[in-house]
Amino acid sequence: MLRQEAEELRRQIALSKRAEKNKQSKEKEELERKAREAQEQKEQEEAALARWEAKQKGELDGDSKTTQPLVDDLETFSADFASYKAKSKKAIKGSEREAVTLSLMKNRLVSEVPTPARKVLDPTMPHPDRYDLYDPRNPLNVRKRGGDVESMIEKKSRRV
């Protein structure tokens, strides 16, 4: 009874430690993600400011270009653009699916209850001893080899 309670307490302590580690790692990842996003936003703002300043400088210098159409043939451009857009959506969906699959494969399933050893009980014995399934002393293996189980028990009792 006390052993069971002790084992239960050990499991609970282990679970709480794992939960704490997971919580700390998630908090750390969240902080790193926020810092990364802030850095990216800062870089984007700096790039936009540099473009704006270059545009203002160009207008002041009098380098205003005559307005020309950006695309000569609007229909082919719109068709090409639609095909690129469809390809990018497919690529994003595929990469998301691949990321989910890989994240599932990273985890390792571990049972909280340890797996029992391979032991065999002989139901015909009044006080069966436990032996491994492949142990030659196992009474089931003795029977398979054609030996006598009672003689094995007598030998064992004489040794003790």
C-alpha cells in the first residue's frame, strides 16, 4: 500500500517536473518569437523609410520619369500571376502538412506504467515460481523437453 502511494507520488512529481519544463520552454520560445517579430518589423520599417527617402530625393532631383505602363500585355500578366498564386498556395499547404507530420514524428510515446517482465506462471503447480519465458528452469519448458516437472521440484527442494 505504501509502495503504491510512493510510486504514485513519484509519478506525480515527475509529471509536475515535465509540465514545469514544458511551460518554461514554451515561455522561452514565446519570448524568442516576439523578439524575432520585433526585429523583423524594425527591419521592414527601416527599409520602407529608406525607400521613401529615396523616392523623395528622386522627386527633388527632378528625375520624374514619364509614366509608362508596367506591363505591356495585361492579359498574359494576369494569367501568369494567377498561376504563380495557385502554385504558391499549393506549396504552402504541402509545407504545412509536412511540418505537422514531422512534428508528430518528433514526439516519443512513453507509458507511465512500466512494462512488466516476460514471466510465466504454471497453473498446474501449487506454488509456481516465476521464470522468464525462455529460461530452461521454467516448468513449461521442462515439459516441452520431455522432462519430469516433479523431479525438477524435488531437486530444487533438496538444494534448499
